[in-house]
Amino acid sequence: MVASHESLAIFGAGERRDRPLRVFVWLQRKPVGAVSMGIIVVLALAAVFAGRIAPYDPLAQEYSAVLEAPSRHHVMGTDNLGRDILSRVIYGARISLAVGVVAVLIGTSLGTTIGVLSGFFGGALDLIIQRVMDAWLAFPLIIFALGVLAALGPGLPQTMLAVGVVSIPTTSRVIRGSVLAEKQRVYIEAARAIGAGHLRIMLRHIVPNIAATVIVLASLTLARAVLTEATLSFLGVGVPPPNPAWGSMLSGKARDYMLSAPWMAIWPGIFISLTVLSWNLLGDAVRDLLDPRLRNA
Amino acid sequence: MDRRNFWTQHSPAPVSRRALIHRMSAGGVGLAAAGILGCGRSGSGKQTAAGASGSAGTTLQPQKGGYLQHMLPYSVANLDPATTEDATGYGFVETDWYDLLVRIQYTPNPDWRILNKVIPSLAERFEQVDKTTYTFSVRQGVKFHNGDALSAQDVVYSYSRIKDPALKPNPSVVRYLDNIDKAEATDPYTVRLTTKRPDADFLANISYRYACIVSKRFVENGGDLTKTVVGTGPFKLSSYQRDSTALAVRNPDSWLPSGSYLDGIKLVLKVDDSTMSAAFATGDVDILIRHDRKQADPILKANPKALTQNAPADQVYGVTFNQTKPPFSDLRVRQAVHLAIDRQAADQATNFGEGVICGPLVVVGKTGWHIPVDEMLKLPGYRQPKAQDVTEAKRLLAGAGFASGFKTTLGFSSATESQSAYAEVVQAQLKQIGIDASLQPWDNATYTQHRAKPDHDMVIVSEGSFSSPGSVAYASFYSSGVFAKPTGVNDPDLDKLIDSQAVEFDFDKRGTIFQQIERWILDKAYKAPISTPKLVRLNQPWVHDWVDSKNNRATVMNPDAVWMSADQAPASRRQV
């Protein structure tokens, strides 16, 4: 992936009057990306306004309505404790997106910092950092997250931290590569020639020029974060019950009653798939948009 | 009738990544839509037309032949019966390949747990000499699978090795054999066991699958029981591939007069629960236990010829407390929790109203040993409607200084069937009296560790017993019990009651003592019992006389007695 000066035209270097037109053109050219963005916006709004949208309290148990099939009263059915699945899915969006966003903030900020330092300074620092990242990457992502949660215990903040931490090495690697390419450019040499220090060069010149890379990476990382959180909750080590995390909704009783009440597993499964797919496709679309070689592909 | 010796009287595509994702998502959405539209009905499959188990009262004659197909959701790395992780699992290591000195008489009907009758096994005779001494005449001519001859020394060795800390025996094994003070071979075929204290359950405890007899010579010659099976059981180990399959074949040298009926047992390991259900529906597995009717109905709908039987599980779900520190050191707080729990609603949630509301120790069904049901349902905590109990619970909390409630934790084993459901129900019910309990899921090993330490607040337990409530009483309510001691249960009067049942060998009188124990536990709120699920047992119509362990696992307690109708069984059962 190549980040270029031209890509900044979308975000800020172009005429402000032209920006809505550019976005409209982009939407037309990348309908899948547009749809994905729409889905993400809807999910985000559902997460934010869950209290207003959800028809029931996601934790309210109604024992006279256990394992009810989808109906007028419970659009997505109920689970083994009579809880409304639609309400739990809506509140689950809150958990998934919260974990995703915080994990991306942790992973992207730390990964970018490490990648920029490693790529910019090179030498012994780069060698040490990259060997550490190699060792880190040797661990399967889930195993590493499990290890973090084993140390911290289950819970929402702990899950955010675990999911965020596992994305640091991949982010740093990609960013390092971008920094290595950028620091060879003439404008960096020019900045050095006029006396700019390392910090100024990194913050004022390199980081803005790799912003597109960071943005695309963030969207892809968020998709992975949502899936990781779902996996950890499925395994019973993520967000503890009775919180309506999509992954934990898929495990346990949903599997026991797969034959008699498949809606318990189907709906959270659909939403996990939809969310992960949307973020991936959005990331792809943004990448195509920012990479001049792929923009017209 | 000699009332001093109770036991002598009574005994299982070039396509781009983008295009691929697009096509797969379209297909996935279509499949999901079809699934939702096609599944818009409640899971209310009907029971099999056969109704009761075909094993019950069958007039068919047992036939030799056939391989039982058995699936398990896990695998074991260790085949040593004293240390295997299978001790807390299905128990296939112990039941298929090993024998015991004495055993329980496992009958399909009536429920074997009612009498828990002990009968001879590797000991052809046994006698209780006095309250703490038993002698056993070891059967002569019995050979281990490797040809070693069985003697009294093997029995002594088998019991003694469990006391060796270097062996690291499974705590479940130790718990049942802990009362053995001394094991001696008084001659080549006579064993004398001396217990630390009189215990009416002693013979039953050594009759459970944990007290397997192994070959002393094999181990002392360097044999590794963790990798090899050398027992005297009705089957020999033919092959074992961890996480894959195992095969037990008929032991041709079995001491049983007619040997086993089955040619063998084919085990498929590490099978997901839903896969097992599907496999039973298609006839690929012969025996299955499901937790409730909702899980069993779709299977029976797909396999209407399968036979079923319902029975209460061998455990009482409930809540116990860490009484070493506030707030649960206060009786009023524990009583408030007990009162707040709506047992009927909990049963509706966890077993669709088909479970059994129980006292704290003895599963309802062992009549005379538990508080009578009609009396129990009028007690505080059990009575309906709940408004009175909830009001009283709030009053007790206020008196204890918690008028606004308090925050606490409720731990449970995420690996034990239904504990999470019970935990969520209890959490919701405690909220109405102001107790905000956050749930703490633990894996099995961590759960057991937490129970044995005073580092938790409340915990969901699934113990209590139909067959042997005495051992549960000692573990969970006796002052020095493995679970009672660390959680501050220290009640000398209750200890006396528990000791008195251990030395009472009259069935009815012992039952009366257990009723007193139950009332005492409820008065002191050492446990807030909830209910016992009624499990649904399923077997294929060609399988007969299978006796299960009455818990959530399809253990084969009597592998030597199970048999198959060759004409009904599919061809796959006639060959390995």
C-alpha cells in the first residue's frame, strides 16, 4: 500500500467547496464501501441510542417466554432465560463497538508510535524493536489475548486492553514500512536541511503523510478487534455474563439449544459477520480511494 | 434381622479476494435468511412414541455381540485411574477397563441410587467385622489384562498408592477413599480395611468407580499406568488416540461368568455437544444424556424410535457462602439470600419447570431421607407467592445494616452444565433486595480451587446427592470438610448430627437423621438450595440395560451388562 501526497486531496488539501462532491463521487464509485459505511453508521447509532431503540431491558428475564421463536412481541425471539434477543443484540453492538474503538485507539496509537520510532531512527533501535515485535507476532493472536486476560481477569476494560495490545505488532510493522518509504523523500531532506529536528520531522512531516495508511489500518484493525472480542467472549474469558456480548451470546446455551432454538445463535452470528465484513470492506474502499494506483480499479 | 450391618442386608477458484468476500457474504445472508424463516417455530418436538426406556422391564434375552458407539466431549491425557482427569468426567477409564473390590448393583429400574446396594465384585465375599473394620475375600483366578494374577497385595497397593502425595491423585478419588486408615493383606486372598471413623457409606464409597484395582507388579516393574491400561475390567484397551478415538474390546479372560455381552466399545473423543445430538439423531451414537426436554425434543423428532427416560440428576444446585468475613458471616444476610431466591421461577428458567425443588442435601426421590416435599414447599424461601419472603429478606438485610443492599460477587463453573444459567437467575433475583452480585465465571479447576479457599463471596454449587449424601455432608458442612473449613462452616452440633448418620446402619433411621441435617442447614442458611434438573436419557432402540450415572454425562456404569439387539443394530455396530 502506497500513501501519497495526492491522497490528502480527499481529506484536506483540496477545495472545501468540492469536498461534498468528492464524497458523492466516491460513494458512486465505491458502492460496496458506501453500503458498508451505512451499516457501520446504523450500528453505531444503535449502540449509542440503545436505550431508546431496544424494546426491552437486555437483562430482564421473563420465565414465561423462554426460547420463544421470533414473533410480533420478540422480533428475534428470546433466549433460555426469556430475554429479548433483539434488545441484547442492540446492546451487544455497544460492547462490540466500544471494545473495537478503544482497542483500535490503544493498538493504533502505540503501534504507530513504535513503528514511526523504529522506522525513522533505524539502526540498533530498529533492530531491537523489530526483534521484540517478531517474538510478539510469534504468539497466535488469541493465545496472547488469553494470556493477558488470564493475568488481568475477565471484564470489559480488561478485554479492551487485551484486544488492543495484540494489534500493536502488526500495526507497528506496517507503519514502519511506510515510514521507511517516506523518510527517503526529498521534502524530508529539505526539512533536515533547514534545521528541523527529529521530533518536528516525525510529527509535522512524516505522520501526516502516513495518515492514510493509519486510517486504513485502523478500520481493518477494528474489524479484527470485533472478531477477537467475540472470540474471547465465546470462550468465556471476555465480557462476563449477563452482559450481552455477541460472542458470549453465541456460546453456552445457544449451542445447547441449537436444534430447538437456533435464533439464539443465528442473530448474534449475523451481526458479528456483518460488522466485521463492513469494517473490512470499508477499509478496502478507503484504501482504494487513497492509493492512486487502485483508485480507478 | 441384623440391623447392625446395613450393607450385608441390602448392594456414556483466478477469483479476487474482494469478489470472493462479496459472493460468500451473499451466500451467507441467503443461508441465514432461510434458516430464520425455516426455524420460526418453538423447539417443541414430541417425545418418542415408545415413551419409557426400552431397558426397563424388557423380556428380551441378552445377546452377545456388537460394538457400542459412545461419544465424549473431551479427551484425557492420563489413563491412570487414580490420577486421570476422567475422574471428574464420564469415567470411561475406570468403568470400561477396571474393576473394583465391591460395586454398586446398577439396575435400570428401580433407580439404583435409592438403595445404593453394594454387591461383590473382585471380592467374592465381604463382611463388616465391627464399626471400622471390614474384611474382603479376593476372588481367586482373576487375571489382569497383562496376565498378572490378582491377589490381596494388589488391592492393598491400589488403596495405598492413593495416599502417596507424590502420585498427585485426583481429589475426587481421594475424597471417596479418604476414610481408609489402613489396608492390609492378612493372607494372599484376604484384605482387611480399617477406617478412621465409622461410616455407613464406606462400602458405597469404595464401590464407586474411583477405587480401581491395579496391578502392583506391573507398576513396580516400571509400567506406566498413565499410558497403558492394565485392569481386570470387562474390556481391554485395544487402541487409544488422544483427542481422536479409543477402542475397548471384550476381555476374553474376564472373571465374569459370561463375560461382557458387547464385543467392545468404540469411543469417539472430543466431540462437540451439538455434534453429539446430531449424531444421535442420525443413529451414529448409541447413548446420550440431555439436560432437559427442550434439548431432547428435536433429537427425538429426528429419531422417533429412540428410547427415553427422565430422572432427577444426582446433584442439588444452590448457593453457598464464604462465612469467614462480612457480609455473609451474618446469618441474617444469608437468610435474606435464601428468602429472595424464587425456586419455582429458577426451575422454570433452568429446566422449564420440570426439575425438582430440593432441600440442601438429598435429592428429592430418596423418600424418608429429605424434608417431605409438602412440608418443604411451605417453608420460608420455598413458599409462594414470593412477596412475603422478599419483604422479610429486605427486613433482615436492614437489620444487618444493609438497608441499601451491597455489592458482592457470585462465582460459578462455566464448564459445569447449567451453573451459568443458575448464576444469572440468582443474580437477577437478588437485585430485587438490593444485592448487586457481579458474576465470576471460572473454569473447572479454578472453580474447585476457589471453593477450597476463602477468597470468594458466594458460589453456585451443584452438589448434594441422591445416592450418597453423607460424603457431601462431610465435604461441605462438616467443620473439617474440604469445602466447609475454608468457608467458615464451623458448627459442632451439626458435626454431631453428621457423625451420627455415619454410624446409623438402619436405612430408615439414617434417613430421619438426614432430614434433621437438612433442617439444620436451612435454619443456619449454610446453603441456599434451589433445584435439581430432571435429565433426559436417550438410547437407540437396539441398546438394552444401559445404566447411567444420573448426571449430565452419558457414563456407562455397567459396561459388562449392556447388550445390543443384533437384528436392529446397524451394520457399523457389528464391526470395528
